[in-house]
Amino acid sequence: MKTTTENNKSISDNSIYDVIISGAGPVGLFLACELALAKCSVLILEKTENPHSPLKQMPFGIRGLSAPTIEALDRRGLLEKLELHKRVKKPHATAAQGAGRQAGHFAGIPFHEDNIDTSQWKYRLPSSTAPVLVSEMEELESILTGRANDLGVVIRRGIAITGFHQTLDEVTVESGDQSFQGKWLIGCDGSRSIVRKLSGFEFAGTEPEFTGYTAKVDFADPEKLSPGRNVTPTGMYLQSQPGYLAIQEFDHGAFHNSKNPITPEHVQEVLRRISNTDVTITALHMATTWTDRSRQATSYRKGRILLAGDAAHIHAPLGGQGLNLGLGDAMNLGWKLAATIQGKAPEGLLDTYFTERHPIGSKVLDWSRAQVAIMKPDPDSRALYAIVRDLMNTRDGATYFAATVWGVLTKYDFGTGHPVTGHSIPNFEFGDGVTISSLMHNGQGILLDFEKDASLQALADQYSGQIRYISGNPKIRLGISALLIRPDGVIAWASDQHPDYSELKKAADRWFVCN
């Protein structure tokens, strides 16, 4: 029996895939692209038939992309496809251009572009990519879907996973009376992940403080509401465009948890209470609720089952860090799982997915909790809010918050070594205009040599197909002579002057398999 897939390929129902991914959101799609780039066969199962949703379109679908995400997209040749990126070309530009313009926020408190001291970020070059951009979810998913199709990923929509079981060698996934075979199953299926729940992963964390509302409405008297973000004694409301609302009511998530229908009368009641007005809603076109519940899986793997994105961690969508965190999971996991499948992984390589990404996720959850703590409508939180606001108006304060929100100082702890190890590779540019990002489109590791050292080339040759040797003289060297770059763009080893070949070999063997 044959079935026809979304990307117009016919496959047998008894195909055995290297990887089955549950969820065709940005995380599942990007992870599928990373695996397919490394020549793995991938099947995505998505429970919804239609990928389009008003929540993925402007203005609700707008998401801020942080530096690690922007760099990841650039390293795979996808950044230029984003329309908003094409409009923002200046290094360190933001969606709001100009001195004194808002460059981001923490708990609704803005920090400003002209107050940020980028010279504190020693190993970040004036780069061809901005540290922050905005994108539309639907556009991003469309770009990633096209890329997945080009790489041969099979996408099946309208297929809800109802069960699965694993053996030592493979995973069988069921959807009603259909079944699919894969060597690995990855849950990228969101905060209510069926993969996480059926696998029995512990999902530890904290309960919510508020119910958040996202709604599109018509008003009889819109002039009664102020535009922009408004913090009130009872909560917060934001009107990004006339009739497009976000509301926070600190009810400990009671309404969201109640599962009651979201009626125009209820939204009006909440909005009146939060805004302290008698504004009248005449029509409710769309509404959804969310909370600041913060939870994280205590492990990201059980046998041949893995988690990524919101399936592995959830938190309040304040500042849009959830999307970036999930795409970071995908970039980290893809090459490691591919190497494991193909027998090119050093011992313990796949385990580093959890040891590297879990601490990053934990920090994001705490960052979200901290924002909620100072947004509460009580005197203690108001006092803390005022202190944080004053700190953010200082140069060091704005620089710290920008670095965290934009992710420019994200680092994995590799223990000892050069200070730049564990950081994202600066986007070095050579005299002919070629950048390191443009040389990473094939997903290989790179040994980057600024001194044309024959010994380094000989070492790279020992890892043929895994490490690509590149030599050249960049416009700015940052005092560095050579670097080993993982496929995800993370620096595994670096040298300022004469390389320590034994340390380089040790680093290479940690991430790659010698011939």
C-alpha cells in the first residue's frame, strides 16, 4: 500500500525511518532539516491538518529572534529568506532603528539601543547579522517547511500520535490503525506533548501566577483604552494595534485551568477590571489563553525517545524566548543524533545534548519567573520593579539585559580551555567577503586556520567528512590563530598563538571520530 505525502513523495507504509518527529512547528521542522542535511531519513507527524493560524500571523505571530537563532539560520542559508531580515541590514540593527529607540524589554521595562555598550562583548564581531530581529511565525514555518521538503523530509499532517513502544533497536509509533517505524522518536509537540506524557518524563517546576489572554476584538469605544503596554494596579493590558489585545490577570491561572469557554462577556469583564474603564466589546473574533507555568523535563532522553522545544520546557511567553530556546535545542541535537545514527559519534556524544541544553533552559525559566515576580500587582513587586527600571537605565544595566535577552553571551561549559570555547563562532569575514556562516551551509565541523599551518590540515584530514579544513586571513582576528568549530557553530577549541596539537586532538576526539 502507498500513501502520498505533503511533499509529493510516495512511501511504503513499512518504511523504517532514521528519525520520527512528532510536531511540525518551527522546532520540529528545523530539527528535521538538520538531520536530513546529515543524510538521515526523517518523518514528521503533525496532528493538525492545516498549518495556518491567526496566532501565527501578524501581529500575534510576531516573534523576536535572538542572536543564537539568527546565527543558526544564517549558518544554514535560511536567514536571507526572512522578509524582515531583508529590510534590516545594518550590524546590530533592531526592528526599531535609531539612537534612543527601544531595543527590548524585561517585564515590560524597556532598554534602549543607545545605552548598550557592545564593546563589553569581547568575542562578538561587528557581524553581518543583527543580534535581534523580528519574524512572523507563519513565515518562519513556511521557510522551514520548504527547506525540509527540499531535503527529502516526509511530512504527514492530520496524524495524531496515539501510542508508541520502543525496543533496543527501534520505535513503533501508532496513530489509530496506522503505524510507523523509526530508529528514534523525538517529541517536538509542544507544551502538552503526547510523547512526553506517554513516555513518563518527569516535568518539574512551578505553578502559574496569572492567566494571559490574546484576543482580537471590536470596541464600541476604543478611545477608553491607551495604546501600547499598560501596567495597572490589577494587572497588565497591551494593545499592539486597535483591537489586538494581550491581557494578564493575576488569578494563579484559574481561568486558563478551568477550561471554560472564552466569551466576549468574559474578556470584557477581565479587561474592564484590569484597565479600570467601562470599555465595551462588541465582537470577539479570536481569543486564547496562556499562563506562566514554568516546567522542565528532568531528563531529555529515555532510551530512543528524545524531547526538544516546549515538549522539554515551558514558561511564560515573555520576551519570546521560548521559540529561540527550542530552535537552540534543535541546532544542538541534530548533528549529534545524526552522528549517533551513522556510527560517527564518540562515546557519550548524545548525552551532551542534555548536559548542554538543560542548564540553558533552566536559566530561561528563571528569567521568565523573575519577570513575573516584578509584574505582580502588589507593593513589594512595585518596589522591585522601580529598582530594576533604574538599573536598566544605566549603561551597564542595559548592556546586561540586552546580552541576556539577545543571547549574545550564551555559552556551553567545556571546563578548561581558551575563554572563547563554548561560545558561538564570531562571523569572521575574509578579504573576498566570504564569511564563516556562508561556509557552514553543509553542516560539517570546521578547523579554521589563520596561519596556514600544514600540521592543522593534516589533523583535519584524519576526520574526513566530519571536519573541513579552511585557511585564510580574516579582516578581524580577535588575536586568535586557529579554531575548531562544531557543526552547530560552537567553538570546541581555540588558540591565540602556537597551537597545542595535543589539546586540539583531545578536543577533536571529544566531538568527532577519527578515521
